[in-house]
Amino acid sequence: MLRFVFSILGGIFSLATLGAVGGALIVGAVFYMYGRDLPNHEQLSQYTPPTISRIYSTEGRIIDEFSQERRLFTPIEEVPDLVKAAFISAEDKNFYEHGGFDARGIAAAVIEAVETRGARVRGASTIPQQVVKNFLLSSDRSAERKIKELILSVRLESTLSKDKILELYLNEIFLGQNSYGVTAAAQTYFNKPLSDLTPAEAAYLGALPQRPSSLHPVRNEADAIQRRNFVLREMNENGYIDDATYQEARLEPLLTVQAGDLEGFRQQLPPRDYFTDEIRRQLTRDFGEGQFLGGGLTVRATIDPEMQIEAASALRRQLEAYDREQGEWRGTGLTLPTDILGDEKAWREALAALEIPRDIEGWFPAVVLAEGDTSVRIGIEGVRDDADGHFIPREDVRWIRGASTPGDILDVGDVVHVRAMTSDSDGSFLRWTLRQVPEVQGGFMAMDVNTGRVIAIQGGFSYQHSVFNRATQATRQPGSSFKPFVYAAALDSGFTPATIIVDAPIEVDVGGGRVWRPRNASNEFYGPTPLRTGIERSRNLMTVRLAEEIGMDVVASYAELFGVYDRMGQYLANALGSEETTLYRMVAAYAMFANGGERIEPTLVDRVQDRWGTTIYRHDARNCEECGTADLDPGRAPRIISNRRQVMDPVTAYQLTSMMQGVVQRGTAAGRVNLPVPAAGKTGTTNDAKDVWFVGFTSNIAAGCYIGYDTPRPLGRGASGGRFCAPVFQDFMEKAVAKYGGGPFEVPPGGRFIKIDRFTGERLPDTATGDYVVAEYFRDGEEPVFGLMYDGGFAMGSNLPLFERDAQPETETTVTAGDGQTVTIPTTRDTGTISSGGLY
């Protein structure tokens, strides 16, 4: 009997042994089969997760950030123990004990699933398993993926330390609200660094990996607190926090940015604007979208935040002034349901949810709550009602055609913009006024003429209304603001500011039976005129004749050399600015006039560093050979070597600058620009005034403006660059000069001053005075030649004065025209007759 029992037991043992061996073989075979061709887990030791790229102002303040996944990488050494404890307690309390997977946890999960017949199935993935799933595998729920996960987690444990694995996990995990990693999540939910988190806040973050979307602190507050308290209990039971801390933390309310209890990090940054968005566009082009949005770049911008505000204000004032002159009300086109207007909380929440520009200084979104006979009552975002309420009165709509009361243009529920009107004398509040985003648009830009650093750029009235950057992206006709490049080419070709050019009618056969007849803005012709007057008064006919005389190929080469165009068409009409370019290019080109003709590239970025702090881009490539010298002579600054290309003779640059000073002093911008330091510039007005320009500069700052409709159409009678854009330049440059100073334009060596008559070009004695006297700078060996005239090969029309002082001819005289004919000039003039000239 005993032998029989032993026989049975032996059989059972043999079967068990064979089963165990067979099971082991089967498991081994499964692991062998699935363990082949797995992703290389060793690459995780070199893993660099995508992180936020941040843009800093010149003062070192964060002004914007860009990312696809909002992540801030934090080394494990800098993660507080409290935060580690929260995630370990919530996700893998045996993390420091197991070898990659938790057999006890798996067994407990299986038993619980069996006992509840599948009603409760909890995950048993360890932190190493989650790391390999997130980094190396898919998230599909399959047995095959689970087996691969187990294999890789064991291999990972043999390759990386526990802390390194935890570092990968804490920086990669998605925690809701587009936040990846604990550092970004702490900022998103609590606007705190990790070191400032309370146990309750750390526990809430630890609760999120399981259900980041369904534990929202506002929509799912009760579930979020329940899960947070579960994590706190686990932290207590695992010995990470004591009983007193646990009891106190579990009773804390869940105060978050999302609930409005705390100010968010994004709200502490200035609103995104055209400047930082243009940096995004340019760096994405230069480094690639992946590197910029995920490379953790540190970008030091050239922006001057103070001057950026001034640029926006100056452009907005002019655009709004023009818009109100048109007398048309368009509003926002947005409304709120009238049935919620009686509930202040409801309409405020609805108003806050609307997408409406909020980046216009001093403007507030508002909704019409009630309509009266002579006014409407409004509710204003961010402004609490007083006892009487807030109103738009009758006098505020007088600028709108066809409106006698606000009720003529507004209905209850309409969403509008309003601004507080204050007293000029003491700044006291007067009333609320209606505002609207103008239909007309424009751009403005300012830069340092010596370094190329862009200090301000405004691409339209409001970035939140339209992200299209009209300073860098809009290609427009520059009109007469292009003329300085024609004159620059002429001055370098042997012409002087005193050279006489004939201002007379021109006909150009453009083929197909069509004739181009350019004309001056005044529709008048002024006869032979010095070059200086041609640019001061923006004479079109003189410019066309000059361009024909020197050749459009030369003009085009200058425009390309200064970067106005990549490849300019050699058509005569382009001498008048008919080919499109950008404000960004124009301002940069004018800066080269101001700095003596040195080639500079405009930049919005001083320096870019990668996530490790290595500089990967620096704009200023100049060398300071003496910066390391300890024994410089007292009072002498280190010598900086510039390798910039000289694109224009310095004498030419000064001559042109002096001529453009005349534009400001007595030309097309006279009375519009009046700075405490010398300034130069040029207006531009295209055909039918569809675009108006002014680009100018002082000794250290160049700035420019253009205004026009996005779909070009005439701006109306009287529109011009001098009237619309020069005041924008003036408003901005007043502040820029106060901050950056300015001085006389530097006179280069190689020339001398000679006084001439600015109406005739005749040389005058050194003692001559009067408003007709101007001191021109001539190259050494160069003399003003009186009586020599150029007509570009076009014959000069008859009945034109030879010279004119302030639009009045002096005497009758005769001149020889380009075709060799003798022309008699009477004291009275008319539009003249047109004879055939050279054809282009």
C-alpha cells in the first residue's frame, strides 16, 4: 500500500516537474520569439525629449514660448523627493524593489479581476513598463504588446539606473492640458516650480497619469479630489508623509489655474505679437519646425519691449484716425444671446469665451445690455458695474454717417470694443467710447542702422485680429520711396546733387499701340531742375529721365545690392516703385544709407542657444581683437573689426542722406517730421494712393511705415505718404530719440562742401545766405557744372521754364534740348507739347 502511495506521489511529482519544465520551455519560447527584433532600449540612455523653446527680451525676461508638446526637462537630481514619492505611490510603490515588472502586483491584479468577474481590472504596469510603452512601443491593449513590454522593461533595468528610468518617466508622461512632464504640469496647474508644490498638489499631479483627461480640476473636481486623496493615503502608508501631513492635505481644496484660483503662467507673459511670431517663422525656416518647436532653444530677441509698444500705438493711432474719417460702422459682427444678459455671471462667462481681439491697449470687449432713447447700457469685460452702470451716449456716434443715437447702429446683445475717454487736463474719466478694428491696415518697423537689430515690428492693427505680418509678409508697391535707389545709382555714376535733370513730359511706347505717359503728382512740369530738388519734391519725370540716362540695368543692380529685390525687372516704370517689395526690405536698405553704405542684415534675434546652453547662432559676427587686452590706453575703447561689405561709396551715402534731409525740411514730408536730431527720409505714394509710405532714419535708427488696404484700393483724395505715414514715423521716433539719442550724420572723408543755388544748381560764393542756398558735399576733384542738363534721351517739351523758384519762372531764356533743338522758355508755361524721345 505504501509503495502504491509513493508511486502515485512520484507520478504527480513527475507530471508537475514535466509540466514546470514544459511551462518554462513554453514561456521561454514565447519570450524568445517575442524578444527578437525588439526596439533598441539602449537608445533611451541618450534620449532628449522635445522641450519648450523660449524667447527672451533684451532684459532677459520671457516674452513668449513655443512647443508642440509643452515640456520642461528637469534632471532627476532637481526633482523634489515629495514629487517622486507621489508618482511612485500612485503608479509603482515597489519601484525600487522589483527588476522591471512587479510579480506581486500582477498576481494581485489577476486575483482582483477573477474575484470581481472582470468588473474591476486594474493595471499592473510598473514605471519601467510604462517607460518602454511610451518610448518604444504602441499603446494598443494586446497580449503581444504586454509580453514585449515585460521583456523590454527587464532589459531596461539592466541598462539604466532606477533614477534614470524615473527621470525619463517624470519628464515624458502626459498630464493633461497639453502638459508633458511634471515640471510643465506644475506650471500649468499651479504656476509653481516643483520645489514649491505642497503634498496635496504633488499628489494631484501623481493622480493624473492614470486619467489625465477625466480628472480635470474644474469639470471633474470631485473625482480629481478623490483620486488625489487616494495618492495621499498611499504616500502615507508607504512612509513618505506622516499622519498629520496626510490628514491636513486631504482636506485642502483643489486650487488651480484652471479654476481661476491662481494666475496662470501664460497670463504673466505679454500677449503674443507680430515680433515673436516672426521669430517663430524665421527660426522654423532656418532650423526646421521640429528643432524649433521641440529643441528647447533659448532665443535672445532684439526687441525693445518699450519701443514695441510705441510702434503699435503710433501705427494704431493713424489707422484708427483714417478709419473714423470714413464714418462707417462695422462693429465686431459678434453677438451674445439676449436671454442670458440678465444674468451677469452668464454674460460675463459668455463674453470671456468669445474670440475677440484683446491685445489693443486700452480697449475692452463689451456687450450691449439695454437700449435707451439717447444711449445704450453696456457690460464691460473686466470692469465691474457701478451703481449707475456704464453707457455709450449720443455724442459718441457723431462720427458715424447716418447715426444720431447709439441705437441706430447697435442692438441688444451686440459685442463691441470700448475705450475709456479721459480728460486731457487731469486724466479723469469722462465716458466710454465705441471702437472698432479698422479695415485699412499697415505695417511698421524700426531697426538699429549699425547692427541690423530690429527693435520693433508691428504687422497690423492687432495680432489677435489678423496674424498676417504686413511688415514682413505683405509685398506692396513702394512708390516714390524707391526713388533714392535710382538717385544712389546716379550719384555713383558721376552725377552730383547739383546736376540738372529736365522735368518735362515723356511718352514711352510700350508696344501693342500703348503709350505710357508718366506724370508728376501735381500734373505740372518744371523744366530743368537740380537732382536735389527732384528727390525733395519727388518729381516722377525727373526720376524716369534719370533712370533712362544711367540705364535700368544699373538701377536694378543697385536695388538688388541693397536687398530691396532679389531680381528686379528692368522696366522703366519700376524706377517709380511699381515692383512690389516688403517694408522689412525697404527699412533695411535705408539703414545702409544711414550707416555710410555698409551692408547689414536685419535680424530679430541676437543669439540662439540649444538645450545645453551651446550657442548655435549669433548675429553679430564682428571680432573684438582687443577685448582681452588688459593694458589699453586710458579712455580708449577696444577696437572692433567689421567685415561688412561696403555696398555704396560713403560719399554717395552722405550725399543721398543730405538730399533726403531736404525731403524732411522742405520737401514732401515738410511739417510732418520734426525731431530734435537730424532726420532724413522719403515719402511714397502709389498710383491712386493705394499704398502710402514713409521710410526714414536718424544717425542710429531707421524706421518705416506703409498703410493700405489688404486688397489694394484707393485710400481717397488727399492720401499721401507725407500725410499718413510720416506722422507715424514722427510719433515713434520722438520716443526713440528720447531713449537712444541721435546726432549729426557723419561726414566721410574725400569731399568738401560747396554752396549752390538749390533751384538752378549754380555755384554760389561761400558767403551766400538765404533759403535758396544749400551746401552740397562734392567729391574731391568734383565741381558743380552749371548749364549742363540731362534729359535721358527724351526730348524736352516746349513752353517750359528753364529754372523755377518756388513754382515761379524767372526770365525768358533758351536752352538746347536732347534732340539738339533750341527751345525758347517764356515767363508763362503750360503743359507743353510732346516730341518723340528715346524709347525704352
